[in-house]
Amino acid sequence: MSTVEDDEQDLTRKQRREQAREQRRALEEAEAASAQRRRRLIQLGSVIGVVVVIVVVIVVATSGGGGGGGIQKTTASGKTPPAVSEVTALLNGIPQTATTLGNPNAPVTMQYFGDLECPVCKDFTLGALPKLIEKDVRSGKLRIEYRNLETATREPETFRTQQSAAMAAGKQQKAWDYIELFYLQQGQENTGYVTEKYLQELAKQVPGMNLATWTADRGNGAFTNAITTDAQAANNAGFTGTPSFLIGKSGEQTKKLEYSSLSDPSSFESAINGLLK
């Protein structure tokens, strides 16, 4: 015969079992909810990954692929790319000989040592240079010789290839068109954007360029010699970076031009005017 004490013990055991079942059910529900959250996060991560891939593909496609710099394409309506219009307007009517811009008889000559991949040279192209060309080169007071100095380009072979491409354009009196277009459409440094396609796309942008002739001229061994000669001249002048400049009366000794700004032409103007006195 059961006693009150036995009944109480049975009730306590039953309560403990019910409590244990409730705890297991709560734990199972929590684990199920956690699993569902993990699945949602995985799905969300997959969606984000797909979106990122799509964005990357779009960016690569619109930039020309393979880190192809900032090459500007002719629009569907045939409109000339802004960089081409800008360079054409800047250089129009100014004589070019090889890599020299300006009147061969200009009283002052400035030698500009540059690397086509140098972002600081691009600063000069966007800053002081256009003002110097408009005021001093166009008026016949100054001629500028572009010379080669490897600083920013990581691979010597790439440097020779890109600089030779500009010098080959000089065979058609269009070196400065090529140089300016290169700087205006530079890619991001150290991305390997200078490919054969990039160099050819630039050549196609140069108004009046004979591409077959340009391609044949690129293998001219004299360009490699010029690069070596320019490097020696830069070393003799103590240059370790680009852009660097030598200036002097044409046909006479040149000296290092110390500039205070690449955006403001004042220090360049001061050197030019000092030589014209």
C-alpha cells in the first residue's frame, strides 16, 4: 500500500522527467534555430560573393581588362576620347623632331627625364607642363627634349618596350602625342597594366599615326642605345628620380633645373627667363 511519501516521490520524479523533456526540447529548438541561421548566412555569403564577382567583371571589362590602365575608348557615336582631344589641342601646330617638342631654333632647351609609368611625371603633365607648352614652346622660346630614365617601371624589359614605343612614334613626328596620351591614361602603378594591347591602343589614338610603320620602327636598335645614353646622362647629373630636368641655352652647357612645384610653372619660367636675358 502506497504512502503519501511514495506519492510525493513519484510526483517529484515525474516533474523531473517533464522538466528534462522541456530542457531537451528547448535545446533542440535552439540548435535548429542556430542551424537555420548558419544556412542563411552561408546563402547570404554566396549571394555577396556572386555580386562581388559581377562587380569585378564589370570593372575589368570597362577598364579594358588585364589592368589595362585608363585607356579611353571612342564612344558608340564616334566621339573622340577626351584625352585625344586634349593632347591634339595642346600640341597642334608645334613642330616635333624625334622626341623633341618645339622650334629647333628655340634659344632655350630643357631636357625632361621621365619614365612613362611614373605617376609624378603624370602630375607634371597635368600641372605645369601644359602652361609651359602654351606660353614658351608655342611662342618659340623653348624646346623640350624628352629623355628616358627608369624609376617607376618595375621590369627593365617593360621599360625598354614602352619607351621604344614612344620613340617609334617619334619617327613620324608624333612622339609627344604618344607620351602625353600615355601619361593622361596611366594605369595604377605596379599593376602590370602596360601590355602589348595597351601600347597598341595608345598608338591607335594618335591622330595620323601609320600603325604598320610604327610597329616596324619599334624594333629599331637605336632606341635601346638611346635609353642607355639617357641613363648615363641622368647618372652624371645625379638624378635618382623622375621627373628631372636639365636646362640651358640651346647648343651650350646645361645645368640641373631646381623646381619648387610640378603644378605651378613659376620656377620653370624663372629659369627660362634667366637664360633669355
